[in-house]
Amino acid sequence: MQVQNVYNSDEHSHGMKCSRCTGEAVYEAKYSGEMLCGKHLEESIEKRIKREIREQVDFNSDGIRISVAISGGKDSSVTLYALHELFKDRKDISLSAFTIDEGIKGYRDSGLENAGDLCRDLGIPHSIISFSQKFSTTMDEIVENNPDVIPCSRCGPMRRQLMNIESANLDADYVALGINLDDYSQSVLMNVARGDVDRMARMAPHHSKKDGLTRRILPLRRIPEKEVVLYALLKGIKFDSSWCPYYARAQRNTFRDILETLEERTPGSSFSILRFADGIRPALEASIPSVEMNKCRNCGQPTSREICPTCATST
């Protein structure tokens, strides 16, 4: 498959040789100084995914069940594909997948189709859970009825609640999310900017289980977004490339711009931010008391408060 120059950062790879063999490079990993051909880029990505899985999953347990939250986009599709390739010959590990339909006209439909197609191709059971089913509303209706609301502030808590509900329905030990290195580093920066120490300490991946909550794992946590795209193209993984129509109003955009500027000036900044977060996490966890989980007074879902974020924002 032709992947030359599919991403703007790779324009300098044309005609260059791979740093690990004599093949033609398709990607310049500026953070390491390497030029990589398709084969060695795949190997590099898969090695990092395996490292994350080893660190995030307790393989001493019997009969591990992993559910994958798949939107049909590049990150979640690559996550599902990579986990399937890694565990397809393991009888003690089972995979399932689910998609959350937020009810965004013209956006979620193509993602649902791609997610369903990939699951069928891989032979992985796939379910769909929607905002309209659980909350009797859609994101389009929420925005229409509340024009001043920041869509992500409502969508995020609702999505997280449905992830937990469906993972529990699937009896999963872990739920895998398609969060890449860029996403994760942006989240770290957001928590720092807000001074949100508690949220920083609670960031996935989760190594301990709390009552009512399925542990979240992030297999792509060390894979830059550009490499996720190239991996999908190299492996022939079809994915939805559309953007949520409400994304422009997300605060995360500011931190995406900051991170892109940092990477341009100092390649590898995202990896440094990841190392920083991992480095301070033990101290944060030791200094912040474990939060006791309650049941939301309104809906009965797990929460550290009297009312869960979903119910609190809907009132």
C-alpha cells in the first residue's frame, strides 16, 4: 500500500532509506531521529503496544475479558485490531467491542458502519448503546435545547457512564480506549493548567479496581497520532476520518495547538510529558486518599459524590 507522504510531517522521507534496513523510508520519527520503512514502523508501533499491555493488564488472572470502546475512527479501530492480533491465539483472553451512539446526525453513522465492519472481519462480538436508549435524548437535541452549553462538557460524562455500563454488561475486566500519545499528553497539560491534582491522579490506565467501575487501559498511549494513521494505512484498516461537528467548541483544541507547537520546536515533547505524568503518579496516589465510591442518588451509577456528573449537568 502506498503510504508515502500521506502525513505532512513525512515529506522529508521521500527517497530516504530506512535507518534499520535498506528499504525506502515512509516515516521520519523526529523524536528519535530515525527514518523507518513500513515494516520497521509497524514493528516499532507493535513493540510499544505490547509494552503498554504488559504494564497495564494483570496476566496472573484467569480468564481475562477485555471490551474495546470502538467509535470507528482511526485510534479505536487500530486498538481493536492490535489487541486481536496480539490475543487471537490466546484461549484465556476474550475480546468484545461496543460503540456509543451519541446521536449526532451525519457524524456517527459512518463510524458505526466502520466499527461494525471491522468487528465482523475480526470475528469479535459488537454491541451498540445509545444516548437515546439510556438518557432519552441525543447530543443534537441537547445542543439545540441549550445553545450556550459546551457540548463536550455534557457528552463526556454521558459517554463515560455508558462505557462503564456496557463494559459491566459484557462482564469485562478491562475496557480498552483508543487514546493515543497526543491525546494523553493533551490531557496531562489540561490537568496541569487547571491545577486538577485529583484528576491527574485518577488518569487511566487504572491498575486497581474500584467498586462498580471497569478498569480502563490505553494500548496506544505511546503511539503518536501520525503513527496511528500510518499503521492503519499499512494494515489496510478502514476507519472513519470525520470530525465531530461540535469539536470546534472543545477546550482541548487550545492544548492540541500548544502540543503541536512544542513538538515542532522540541520533537519528543509528548513523550516527555508522558514520562512526567508517570513519574509523579506514585507520589500523587500516595498523597491523595482513596476515594470511596457511592451510588448516584438519581441514577444509581457509581460516583464519588452524591450525584454523578451526568445527572449533575442534566439538572
